[in-house]
Amino acid sequence: MILHHPGCNDTFVAADVDYDIVASSQLFHFGYPPLMKSIIERGAIELVEIFRRAKSLGVTTSLDNVYA
């Protein structure tokens, strides 16, 4: 069971990620994008941008895609 309140998750976008921190990491993990309105609207363009930028930094990425 997942209990979820959207709160700030509904306004989170690619620009909110600190890519300087991502660049100094070995792994970038992102979870539950279907629960984040701004991430998945418009064809998930924000999610694509997050992963495009993380991969361009040479960081291994993983995605946990929950279904609500």
C-alpha cells in the first residue's frame, strides 16, 4: 500500500534537480514519477529531461516506476 499526498511533488520539475550533486555521484535513482503531476504531464517531458541530463553526466541511472 502507498499513502501519498501530492504536495510539492506536483510542482517538481527537471530544474529542481541539483545536477552538480548528480555529477559527483555514481548512481542517480528517481522514484514514483506517476505520482508527480509536473513530471508526467505533456508526455513526461520533464522526466525525459532529468534522465537525459543525468546520463549526459556519465552517471548510472535507475527508475522506480510505481503504478497508483
